[in-house]
Amino acid sequence: MSLSDILSILREFLWGAALMSAPILITALIVGLIIGLLQALTSIQEMTLTFVPKLAVMLLVFFISAGYMARIILTLFDTQVLPIIAGN
């Protein structure tokens, strides 16, 4: 196994990690922006007001996108790890 093969595998796994984390991170960004705007409009500066809704929505998105994340992991395993184990 050459250095270029290792770098190719690493690139694929990093891309997979970015794809798996994207739904949760984008959701946290959008919810944080909406709550920040509401706090600015109403002058409420409560820290738990930002934390609890973000956590709830992120958990909901995680459970909704768990199948998508599992497909990415299984695809990476099938295309990257199993050929190495098999000796290709």
C-alpha cells in the first residue's frame, strides 16, 4: 500500500465525516441564527434560551439522519476497508 493509497483513503473518510456532520451542523447554525435574531428583537439575554432549543433540534435531526449516516459509513467500509482486508 503506497502513500497515495493511504491519502486517498484518508480523503474519502474525511469527506464522509463532513457529509455525516453537515445536517447537524447546518441545523445548529440555522436554529442559532433564528434564536439570536429573536433574542435581539426582544432583548432577552438568557443563555439557556439558546442551548435547549438547539440541543432538542440537533437530537431530532440526528435521529432523522441516522440512516443517512449509517449508509455513508457502510459505503465507506465496503469500498475502502474491505478491499484492503481482502488484499486488493
